[in-house]
Amino acid sequence: MMLLEHELARRADGGVQTRPSPVRVRWNLNELTTSDGHRLKGVFTASVRALDDATERRMLEEVFLSERPAVTTEDVAAQLAPALHSAADKAAPARPAADWLADATKQSMIDALAAAGKAVAFTCGIELLPPFHLDLESPSFQQQKLQAMERQLAERRAAGQVQHFQRAAELLKQFQEIRAAAPELTPGRVLDRVSAADRGAMLETLLLAQASHAARDLWAVAGPYLVRIDTRPQPARLDLTPLPPELGPLRSVQPADIGGKRMLLVGARSGVMLLDPANPNAPQLYRDDQVQSQMGFSRAQVSGDELWACHGEAGVVAWKLGQTASPSTAIRPAWQAAHDGGSMDSRQSSALRDAAAREGPRHLFVLEDGRRVFAEGRRLRIDGRDASSVVAESPDEIIAVVPDGRYLITVHADGWVCRRDTRDLREVCDERRFGRLTAAGSLPWLGTVRLLLATESGPIQCAGFDDQLVTQYASTHHGLRIITGAADRVAAVSADRQRLIIWDSWDGRKPAAEVYVTGATRHRIADVDFA
């Protein structure tokens, strides 16, 4: 009868059949204590063979086969285990854990285990044979090593942070000294006077300094909801407020200052809502009932006692504050005036309406003297009290009009950036190009702005108009649709308009948070801004 793989011997035909070749046996050694108090555990393996001698065979029968038909490796392991554990318990306290985990030192324990195992085996009709192998580990020692490494890394980080803060303080002092010596210089011009190697660190320091005492809420609109995003907890918290449905789906959101109080302007399909962010459930509804469109008011601004807004199909309109029923001023597009006057048929009207939807008024900005500047496709137009004129016509669409003190900056889809003095709108173009752009916004910086430019296939580029430094806000997303910035945060909307990607303003290496807005609202994001 053939022996099974794990059997050393078996009763057969009135005698004992033994395996001529040895088999490997394994012992688990647990709860050993080293000289330095660490817990040690291990696995000892050796070869075992039944001795082929009549006397030894009788001993084998007496020890193993008196109550069982066969001798297995498990039987042998159980028989030798007490002696092996005793030998390991005596050997372990002789050395610290680090020594036992070194291959050169383990041999002394292997020798002790082999000697103890051979002594018991000799009385059982079997012999213990090499190769002997011992694997040892100490979970408590490994944990101690990890903790020591963590402490070391923390100490290195702390040392690096001290050096970083010291360098940041030096750069901040240098910046302040240059500004004090030449107060006429803009922050960008000051930055340009610093060595090229220090500009990035100085910009990061200045952004971090202004962010430490500035925090604004981030607001978005999606479907019927006004959404407040608090990025301080992880994950970010979203507060949804459904706004009245009378004006249709929401299209835009931006802050407004009325009498020194911070307010929100929310553009909808057929009007604009003015509301207190502390009490968003009680908005004022400024209506434009003549609007028959699927689009909405994309930009609104309060100037004096008027609320101005632009709409891709309805044109540029204004309401007197407090008079919500209908606009006091309406500058309608040519197609609507002709349609209302009956000078064209419905097909002509529809064609012009489609063209207006593509190149209708966007990016409205009201100057201090009451003139309105806005984009119509590739054209920048200005509307005064008595006349309307085209300021400039560019090769590609204007995707943003950004105020910067006494200047307006226009950003074009082909990467062209121009700046104009608001007094005469004289053009001062910067010929730098960033490739095709999908969105643009601004980051407030020491009384000026830095441009935030989203490329089709890369990170957000951040550039100043008065210096040559370009930094980035990186993420796995590309083709971002909307960008906005505050002193402490930069936020952008993903290409599918479902997610908000948020960075700390001073650290563009990776996002600080990513918020799945559509998961909460069941609608895509229409607009986002800080207030």
C-alpha cells in the first residue's frame, strides 16, 4: 500500500511500512520575548525520516502507532513542539530583536532548536535532518521602526518648514523694501525686479500671506438650486437652496456690493434675482417678461441705483433698484427689434436669433461713468448714454472681460490677451499666447489681479500682466469650463460641468478638494463665483 504524501509510516500486513525518504515538517513559534522586550515569532522547518532499524521501529510503534494506523507530519510536529518551544523560549532573551532578525545571528537559535528536536526524535524512532530553516519577525519591533521613521521624517519636515518660513520672511521683507523704495511700481513690476530663481517662492509667499486673513464663500448655481460650498471640512459640505421658479432655470451667480453690504446676483432665464447670502430664501425678482428664450442672463452688475444684466438673446437691460416688474432700459438685439416691427418673416427672425445666441452680449462690465462694455462674439462693444460703438474686433471670440483697477483685460479663445485703459479704452495688447483657451478668470493679488487661463489640454495657467512669471494649477482635468479666484482659493468647473475642482491659491501642485455637485443637485453646474 502506498503511503500518502504526509505520512512517514503506516501499519501494513502485520508490520510497519516506512517512507525511505525524509519529509518536511513545520513548527510555528509564538510569544517569544527578546532581551529588549519585543515580541518575536517565527516558523522553523526541518526534514524528518523514520529510522530503518528493528529497535527504532519498535520505538516508533510505541510512540505513534499505539492508537493510530499511520504516522503523519502533523503527529511528528505535535510530538516535538514542546521541546522546540522550550528551546526557543530560552534562546530568545539572549539577544535584542534587531539581532534575531539578522540572518547572521539566527544560526544560534537554529542550532538550539535542532539540538532539542534531535533529542526528542531519538526517543521516537525518527531522526531530524537538515536543511534547517528559521523565519523570524517581530511586529512590535517593526512598529517601533516605523514610528522612528515617522518621527525622523516629521523632524526633517519641521526643519524644512523652518527654513522655508525663514526664506519666506526674507522674501516678504525684500518685497516690502522694494515697494517702499518705489511706491509707484505695481506688485507685478516689483516681482519682476526679484531674481528669476526667487519669483515663484515670493509669489507663493505673498499669496499665502493674503490668504491667511481672507476667506469667502464659494457659490454655484445648478438647475433650480443656489449652492453654497464650504471647502473647510473634508469632504466639502454643500448647502442647497431652491430659488423661486418664476424666472426659470438659473444661469449665473456673482457678488454685488450695495450700500456696503455683500449681496448675490443670480441670473435666470427671464430675469435676475437679488438676494442676501445670509438669507437666500427671500430674493428680489427683477423680471424681463419679454424674454422668450432657453438661454439666461449670464452676467449682472449693480451700478449706482441700477441693476444691469446681459442676455445672449435679450440684449442688455437695466432695472432701477427696487423696481422689479420690468426693465427701465432695454437695449435689444437687432433681430428682435426687426421682428417686433414686423419687417421680417419668422424664418429670417429665427436665423438672426440663432446668430444672436452665438454672438449675443456677454461679459458685461459697467464703468464708473456709466458706460457699459461687453463682448459680442469677436467684438468688444461699448454703450454710452447716447451712442453705441464697436471698440475692437479680434480674430477670435472673447471669452472673458476682467477688470483690473483702471484697466479692462479681454481674453480671447486663441490665447490672445489685451488690456485697455477704461478712460479711453485704448488698447495695450500683450502678444503672449497660451494656446487655445476654454475659460478665463482672475485671482485677486495685492490690489491687482493675475489671470487664470484654462487650456484645452493642460493645467490652468496663472499670469500677471506686469511680470513674466507664469505658474500653474494642476489636476487630472482639462478643458475646464469656468474659472474663478479669491484670495485663498481658486475654483474651476470640469468640462462636463458636474464637478468643482478647488485649489489653495498659493499651492497649484494638486487640488485641495474636488466636489461632485451634480451628485447633490441632479443638475449640471451653470456658474460659480466667490462672494
